[in-house]
Amino acid sequence: MQVRRVFGRSVPVPLLAALVVGFAVLAASGFVAAFRASPERRAIVIAPPPSARSSVAAREVRRWIDAGLPTLTAHRAAAWRAALPARGSAARQALRDLYGHLAPIPWSGLHAVVSAISGQPATFDVKIEGRPGGAGPPQRIVAERLLVVERSGGRLVADGDQSPAGIRHEYLMAFRTPHALVADGAVVVFDESWRPLAEKLAGDMPRARADLAAKLGVTGDRPIVVMLYSTPTEITRYLGQSKVLERERFFARLPTTTSSKPWWPTDVGVLASALTPADSWTEHMLAHEVTHTLTWRWFYNSPHAPPLLLEGMATAVEGDRSYWPLRAEVAAGNRSMPLLTTFARPDLWTGVRMARVTLAYLEGAALVKYILAHWGEAALKRFSVDIAGGTLAGPAVKQTVRADLGVSWSSFYAGWKAYVMTLQ
């Protein structure tokens, strides 16, 4: 009987013909079914045979990971490897990375959230959540991996890592080897080479909070997490962005969680290379960002978060500013950046030069300081929330000024301009 080589095996010709016909029938039926479907569902999916499907459930993987996490927080590397055994270089490297990045951090409430990946047998999305230094929220995602988990000898074993590069380096995995400094209401996460700056930021936190309380009457006793990034690449990796915005040097961000409930305070992000421990502006920068972290909650339930007010409050608390550019603008008629128009700007940065950004920040700060000086802290909060709840257009702003401050727009605007000319 004549035979031919197929995929390296000797197969009788009649049998080969039968196989070809069989595959053709299966393929034809698959294509017919696929193209009867709607366009967005036209995909050929070959289900694995039952024997290839995972016998491991997501809840088992969660319990397996959770049982290993105490060895991580206890800094017992050998016990970590024993609790979460792995085979193959990819799986071993994945678990090594998790230990190396998470073990140096003091954690509270560290736990796993696990879900099976549809269409990928034995593959699970493993999210690890926890509170660095005891700082919330409880559902903060600190690391994520797509692990292949199988059963071997009656126990679970990591058998592979299917994580895309972006996921492997996201969240705290973005740092080379993160550490955490917990002091004075701050939890600073940093790489060891930036320890002096981390200590400076932690030391400046009480003053930043005090400045905010003194100038806006805003307080909060929850610890604030400061992420001290070494490079712009770490920022993009941590945030899961493909490209970092050029202005992302100092910023406030909501922590990434698996909960839909917003959390305050937000995190503070700092690009370490943009500062030095001896930079006197560091404490002013921190006061600016801490203001964002503790006032952002005013706008959680509003359709807008007006940049003029957000940056105005932060700049007013920050201090260390000269208002001469704004005085010059007002003296010239406030024509290049009219206050009423600036209320409606959704972004103070896009498409403008830095001098214009600075002018907008000063305009917002003068607005905040003026309201505080004449109506007080409670009126500022009420006005800010009501502005955010409107359309931000001129008529809506004028109506809010009348309703919340009890004066007409023309009177308010004239008083603001006069106040600006007194600022140094």
C-alpha cells in the first residue's frame, strides 16, 4: 500500500483521503455558521476537546493565591515559592516578579481577585489588591497577571504566564523595586535611589495639609499615597497609558480599583527627576497636589470638574506665586483671557503656551482668593459645587454668582478686577 508523509507521519492514502474529506466538511460547516452571524460575531472558534478544558475553578485559584500572600508580607521568599509552586520559566518569572515588587511594601488587606479567561483553558486573570502602608482604598489594584494554573499531584501549580507586556508592568509593577515610606499622613512609594526625595515629600505632608486647612478650611485625616516615579516611562506603565502627556510631572489621580465607588483622597504622582530634595518649590508643589486630592470629592457627583476652580484652589493654597502677569492682563482690560469665558474651558493646557497656562492658573487663584476674602470658605465650596453642576456657560455662571454670592455678575466682576490689582 502506497503511503505519503503528512506532518511527519506515515498515513495510508485511503485514510488520508477520508481525513481530508472530514476536515473539509467541518471547515465548510464552520464557515457557513460564521457568515450567517452578524458581522461583529463572524469569527471561527474551535472549541478545545473536553479533555483539554481546565478542571480548576477560579475560586480555587483565588484561595491558592490568598494562602500564599502572607508569606510575601512576612518576607519569606522560600515559603512563597513553596506555597505557589511553578513550572516553566515564564511562570517562575511571573511569581518572582510579584514577590520582588510587592514584598518590600508594608501591606494591609492584601488579597486576590481571580476570574477565568473565556476561551483560554486553565488561564486566569489574577488581580492582587491591597493598601500600601495601610492607605486605602481596599480595592486598589497593585498587580495583575494572566496565569496558567493546572492541577498536579493534587495541588495547583502555575504552568505559564499569558500576560501582555502592558499588564506585566502596570500598577506597582511599573517600579523597578518599589519601597514605601510611611510617615505623617503620607505613604510615599519610591525606588531606593530616590529615598532622600521620598523623605522630603513625607516630611512636607503635614505642612501641605496645614496650608490647605488654613486657606480653604479643608481637612482630612486619611493618609495620602504619593507615587514617586523615576522616569516618564514608569508613569505610562503605572497608568497603563501608551504615551505620557508632556505635562504629567506632578498630578493627582484617582487610584485604580475594582470598585465603582470613588475614593478620596486621590493619589499624588510626582516625577522624581523634575525635583531635587533641596528644591524649595517641592513643598509648594505638594501643597498644590494635596489640595486636588482633598477637594476633588466636591465634584464626584457633578457633570463637570471646572479646571479654573480646580487649579485656582490648588494655586491659591500653593503660594509662592507672583500675580504681576494677571495684573497686567486685568489692566489691559482682561481681553485675552476673559474671566467669564475661562470658566467654560474644559482644559487649561491644550494648544496654549506655558505663559497662557500660568495666566489661567493665576486667574483661577485670584477668583478663589476673592471669594474667600469676601464670602468665606462655605460660600466657596457651595459656589464651586453649583458651578460644576451647571453648563459652565456665561448665563449659568452669572446665575450661580447671583444665587450663591448675592450680587450681580457686573458687581462681582468689578470687585474681582479691583481685588486682582491688590495682589503681589
